[in-house]
Amino acid sequence: MAGRNDGDIKRIDARIAAASALLQDKIDSLTAEVALLKPRGWKKAVRLLRELGPLAASVGLFVALLGVTTGALYQSFAHVKEETQFRTHTEDRLGRIEADLKSLLAVNTIRQAAELKPHELSLELPKVRESIQTAQETGTKLPDQALGEIQTRLLNVNEASPGYWPLAFALISYRSIIITGMLSPPGPLSVFKDVRFQGAQQSKVGGVAVVLGGLIEGVDFVNSWVEFDLSAPLVLKNTHFDHCVLVFRGMQVESPSPLYQRIARQILASTVADVKIPSAG
């Protein structure tokens, strides 16, 4: 089998670059068009996504097919050594395309979900949760206004709906990170357990990274990274979270304890940036 010369390499590389640019143009155009869709159009889009299957699987299938196509084109005249170089080049581009498609679908799903009525949203909870996970994996910033609408609607969704609590915990965690801009703990995590301050004034605790446990009373957390371990008992009384990241460990739990259900409800009913919990136990 004949190897490629420099001219062949440049021509194939130019074709791949042109195909990638064309696909990116299509992605940009689709983004603009989808942004103008009315709620009815959004519902059609979600039905289509549901028929295609899980978000990541749908995108993965598309990118895999694209990879097979370019691979077949190369195999027709490539040398083994040159094929390795070709695959490395192509996989890098396909990886970027896959990330773009996942981000686009995640943003669109969140925008659509923000338009749904509570009973309609109850059918889309796992998909919304998947979109938040995709955003975290790809570094995509989801529209906070849409997230806020979903948060408000969740309060009127049947809590027995499949995926309700995993979405509630994921939404609180993700949105608190977006609002505060705190992408990681400000320091090593420490256990903050059985701390009580009784009286009219709360005790302010700022800039910490803690995992809560036991009974927490009379504490005002400010600009802190706070984690809740769903496997450990926790009671909050007269507790305030001001501009804090609120992360739930084990958020995939479908039936959390009533203690954490009450905490999540009170956070969902707040702005997330300013949470006051008079009692959650």
C-alpha cells in the first residue's frame, strides 16, 4: 500500500478542517434558531431527544459515526504509520465537536425545562439532571435565569417523581457554584459537627470549607464551601448561609431522609445565595 506524500497530508488535513468548520457553523446556526423557539417548539425538541435516548449516548453516536466516516476515507489509501497521525489529529477535532454538541444540548434542555409546567417537568427530571452533569463535565455555564425558573417549579412538582431528589440536590449544588463563582473549596475540608450558639446573635463563620454533621445551631456561614453528607444525620437550627457553595454528597439518592428533604425544600424556596433555615430537624 502506497504511503502519502506531503501533498496528500495537506489535502486531507484541509478537508478535515473544512468539515469541522462547516459543522461548527451548523452548531452556531442551530443554537441561534433554537433560542427563538416557542414553548411548543421546545416540547417537540425534548420529545425528539427522548426518542434518541440519553444525551451523552446520542452525541456519542453522532461523533462515532463521523469518526467512522473519516476513518474509512483515510483507510482507502493510508499507510499504517500515517494512519496513527491521522487518527490523533481527527480524534482531537472530534473531541472538540463532541464537547460542543453536548454543551449545546445541555443548554437547550435547561432552557426548555424552564418553560414546562410542573406536571410536564416531572417527566423530564432525569434529563435535566443529566444536562447539569454534562455542564459540569464540559465546563459549560448553564443560563442561571432558566435554572432559577426550574428551581421555582420544582417546589410544585410531585416529590415522588423519579429523579426528583437527585435533581434537587444537583441543582442546588451547581447553582450555588455558579452564583458564588467558587469552583473549589477555599481550603482543606474539615468536619463541622455539633456546634451550637444560642441567643439572639448568630456566630459568624467565614471562608471555611466544612462538612456538616450532628446538630448545628446559631451559625452564620459566609463565603464558605459547605458540604452535606446525605448518609450522616444532620439537624440545622437558626442557621444562615450567605453566599456559600452548598454541595450534597451522595446526591443520586432517590429517597433521602426527611431531615435532608426539609433542608432541600428550604433551600429551593430561597435564592440559594441567601439561605435562612430556622429549623430543619
